[in-house]
Amino acid sequence: MRIGDVLKAKPSHDVVTIGPDAGVRELIARLAEHNVGALIVSADGAKVDGIVSERDVVRHLHHDGTVINNTVSAIMTAAVETCDEDTHLDDIMKVMTERRVRHVPVVHDGRLVGIISIGDVVKHRIDQLQFERDQLDSYVHRS
């Protein structure tokens, strides 16, 4: 199974981005508004400049209570693990586990085309297992 298949199955293909110069207050508002755990940081909405998550906010808040007055660029992760539509699902699962990340941007020819979350991966695996179970059940009951 490839990441492109997972993206096609998602109900929405929109990727919420935020500019690096946006404030942390705006970041928190957008995370809440879109009910997501991370935003892609992008100055132009197409190129991935970084990623920023709820975790980033909490970790920085723990060390510096004034982080709320900072910009996204001050707390984002700039070295972002990305994938493309042809990446195998198992490879992304391995990356998410080893790097302890929950969101991986999907990039094609240098442009942001989607995002895969750990929730997307889990849902896809559950759906796949349900399909296999149904197939086996059907096979057993035919015999």
C-alpha cells in the first residue's frame, strides 16, 4: 500500500499551513479551529519550510512562559521528514515510530500535496484488516 492510496481515502485533501512569521497565538487558534495537531509551516503555501505541532507549543511553554508572544519560526521544526505518494505505508509507519513524529507532509516535485497523520495510518490499517477479515469470513462461510 502506498501513501497516495491513503491520501485518496481521506475525506479532505486540504492541508492547513501557517507562515513562519505568524504568532504562536494565531498558531494555537488555527490548531483549534481546524481540530488538528500540527500545521505545515510555509511562506508560500506550497513549499515546506517546517512543521509545528501542539507538542512544540507545550515543550516551549514549559521552558519559557513567554513563548505565546513568539513567532512560529521560533518553535517550529525546520528539518522535516517528508514522503511522496509512492512511499510505502510500512515505510512511513517505521519513520513515525523511529522519529516519534505524528505528521508527515507529502511532497511532489517540491510542492506540498498532502499530509499523513498517525491517525490516517491507523485508520487505513484498521480498514485493511477489516476487509481481510470480511474476505476470510466470506471464504469460510462459502465452504
